[in-house]
Amino acid sequence: MSDTALITGGSRGLGRSTVLALADKGVNSIFTFVHDENAAKDVVAEAEKRGVTAVALQFDATKFSDYSVFISTVRTCLQQHFGGGKLKYLVNNAGTGLHKAFSETSMEEFDALSDLHLKAPYFLTQALLSDIEDNGHILNISSGLARFSLPGSSAYAMMKGGVEVLTRYLAKELGSRGISVNTIAPGAIATDFAGGTVRDNAEVNQFVSSVTAKGRVGEASDIGPAIAKILSDDCAWMTGQRVELSGGMFL
């Protein structure tokens, strides 16, 4: 029986790349999306071309009152589409950005980031613990901004710093079950994240390229295959670690 992953925010960007990179490894996926059903259907079709099954579920991870229904739906999917069993992998990927000066960031904006980047991974992972296989793997998404500092990213980077702390604690507390818990920290990626700034703003793109050892911005295709590798049994002994995938930004 093939392994199954749950990826939040899998219809675009890094999440989409992850679903498809895992598909290339023969891993089935359940992934979530919030708004763009057509994009989600496209990912399902692309995964199926690779010979695996993918199921898209509409779900907003900040709607905490919906968690019990979502968990029930995931269990039904596992039974109906994957012959029962549990999840081998959980990738807490869903997220959005905020570029705003510290002096101008509102409490509402801060709370929204906290709900999505901290509270959601914490409590969704908690809710799914009994549905994750022993010797499985949980992967959280941080950011290069948790290591280096750029004006306008204070709130977002704080959340990602919290994700890295959460990762270490989960690795410690779930180690007895053989579950690996790690974090990847992408650098600036040319996707539609944060309004597509890195992808579409030539000045930003040039700046990022100039401070990156590889001499260019990252692409989603740089990240998904790396995630698939980290989730593989080759990396089963790695846990509690932060792996930066930034092409060498600000070395």
C-alpha cells in the first residue's frame, strides 16, 4: 500500500510543488485549498498523471470550529480512497505573508498571522496525532526571515520563529513514537505568495538575486523535491532540525 501525505495549502506554490514531487515518489496526497477549486482540480489531475491518487479538500485552517468535521473528512478519505490506514506525512504548509513596517502593523493583522502560522499548525497537528503513523514525519514551514532580518517582515518572521521552536518541542515529545519533526526554511520564492512580489517585481527580484549565492530567486520547483527528499526514509534519523532552502541568501 502506498504512503499518504496530508498537505495544507496544496493548490498553489510550494504546496502544489510538494504534492507533485511526492507523487513522483509514489506518495498519495490529501491536500487542502481555500478558494481556487479549479487550481486544486488541476493539481489532482497532475498527480493522477503520475500514477497516484490525490484528494482536494476545501478547508480554512483558521476556522478552528471546523476542525472536528475536517478530521472526520480526512478519516473518511483515508478509508474510501486509500484503503484505510493512516497518514505517513503531515506538511503544515498553508500560509500567507505580510510586508508592513513594525510601526504600521495592526493588532488585527498580527492576530491573523498568528492564527494561520502558529495556532493552526499547533492545533491541527494535535488533532491529527492519532491519524499519523508511528515512524511518520511532520514537516513545518518556516522562512529564511527567521534567520536574517529585512524591514517590513517583523510580524511574519516572528511567527516563523515560533514554528521553529514548535518543531523542536514536537520532535522531543513525539520521538517515542518514532515520528520525525523538522522545519524547512525557504528563501524568497517566485510564486504568487504575498501578491507575487518576488515573482513580478523586477526590483525585488534583482535584489534577492544579488544577495543569494546561487545568483537567482528560488522557484517552487526548488522546494517540492527537497521536501519529498526530507520526508523519505533516507532522512528518517533526522528530527528537530531546521533546513534552509534559500540558495544561500545572506551567507
